[in-house]
Amino acid sequence: MHIRGDHAELVVGGRLDVRNAADARTVLHSALDAGRGDLVLDLTELDSWDATGLGVIMGAHRRAGRTGRRLVLRGVPDRMQRVLVATRLHRILAIEDPEQPGRVAPLPACERAG
């Protein structure tokens, strides 16, 4: 797994799983604590995540709310969108509309139908 970026936008690549969850959590929390406004988490380079990795993202979402910020997911791969829909987390997380970058919208209807 690799994460690069700053307190406004982070790009996550590789696998986000139990092996690197602690490191990912530290980076996300530091970025949330250091900035203001939305923190965009670009997942276009993410190959996969497991339940622990998804938990890291949910923890960052909660921490963002406590710090007056919002975690916005960008470029969520299709297979991971299906996980978000199956777990109904797509209703909780802010996910950027791929058709209109910068606009947060629900997942497309075809993905919601799952």
C-alpha cells in the first residue's frame, strides 16, 4: 500500500488491508488533523481492501466529522462500489460523482441496484 498527498487530498494505492491498516490510519488521521475543509481520498489506484481497510476508511469518516471536516471518496473502483452498496455504506460516505468531479452524489442507479 502507498499513500501520497497532503491534508487536502490523498491518493491510496495497492492493497488496504490488515497488514497496513495501522499505517494508513495514522496517515489519514494526521491529514484530517492538519487541514480544513474536505479531505479527498482518491482510490483510483487502490487494488483492493479487506474489512479492516474498510474500517480504516469508516474511522477516518467519523474522525472527519468530529473535526468539522468531510471525507470524500474519489475514483472508487466498481468492485469496491459494490461492497459499499452491499453494506449500505454508500448512504453514509460522501462519494464524488465520476461524471461531475467535485460534486458529491449517490452512486449511479445501476450500482445501487447491485
